[in-house]
Amino acid sequence: MIARLLTLAVVAWGFTVTQPALAQSNDQEELLDRALITFNTMMRDENVGPSFNKLLPDAKALLIVPNLLKGGLIIGGEGGNGLLIARLPDGRWSAPSFVFMGGASIGLQIGGSVSEVIMTVMTERGLNAVLVNKFKVGADASAAIGPVGGRVGAATTSAGGADIFTYAISDGLFAGTTFEGAAVTRKDQWDQALYGQSLTARQILNDVALNPPAAVELRQALDAAS
């Protein structure tokens, strides 16, 4: 009888331990699906699309936050989960590394309650900055509002060759902001759950062999566009 109870206890313990990992995996897949939707939205937007398309082939990395919440919705914790994906040496796009983006000023800068955000990292300095454990936009790398329409050349010149260009769409409208002061931190547990091992963001973004099934569609869309 005691042995039977011990067996049941072990099974119950195992069930409770595995549940968070399963939920986390579902969250990751949902985020990857939303990131693909955000990417397609930016590509097709009549204001953002033309310039975003021109910048993409030269981008060294993208930081995508599909749902950035306005500060009023989360007291003292505005922000959203996102991912970082980088260019591999062969020109293809890497597997993703997960991040969280937040900051006290975000809610004041965004026009609507929820925004879709993509940051195009254009320089090695910018890429090295976003790979640290806690990256602050504007402090660790310069940021400028992404040009709209076809004015890529003029905008990049006037921005002084910014490390990062930011694009945000809120309620279907272009929301011009650099997200100055926003902090981007690593979600190491999400990375470990997806890849089954402990890896740094730099290892993930440089590993040509990593190919999680949940990220295949996003990577294919990026490869096809650039």
C-alpha cells in the first residue's frame, strides 16, 4: 500500500513539474506565429513596407515584438515578449532567441494600447549591443525612427547612420518612436525550453544547425524577402 502511494506521489509530482514546460513551449510557438504575422504586416503596410523592404537586405538582425502593451494596461510593467533573429554568414536568417522588452516610457510614446514592433539592427555595434543580457535602446546603441515611404537614403543620412531603425504599428497606423530608454532582456528559460539545452543568445544566432520547427515559417519568410 505504501509503495503504491509513493508511486502515485511520484507520478503526480512529475505531472506538476512538466506542466510549466509544456505551457512555456506553447507560449513560444504562439509568439513565433505572431512574429510572422507582424513581419508580414510591416512588409505590406503602405507607409512602412517600401522602406522596410529596402532596409531588410542590409539588416544584421531584427528584434520583433508582436504585442507591445501600453503602460496603462500593466501597472509598472509595460512591455512585451519578443525575439531576436540575426543574419547568418551564408546570408540566411538564424534560429530565434527570446527577449522581453519593457520600460517606463513605452506607454507614453505609443499612440494605441497595443503595438507591433520591429527594430532593424543595421550595424555590428548595434548587433553586439542587443546581444548583451540587458540592452537599453538609445544608450547602448543609437536608434532612429524607421523611414517611411521610399525615403530610405535621406532618412538614414539624416539619422547619422543609426545603429537601429524602429518601426511600430498601432491600431493599423504608423507610430513613430525610437523607444528611447526601453530595456531588452534575455528570456533564457524560453531559449532553454525550445532548444533543450542552455545556450547564449550569441550561440543561438551563430549556429547554422539549429532549426526549431516552430520557427521554420518565419525564417522562410525572412529568407524569401531578403
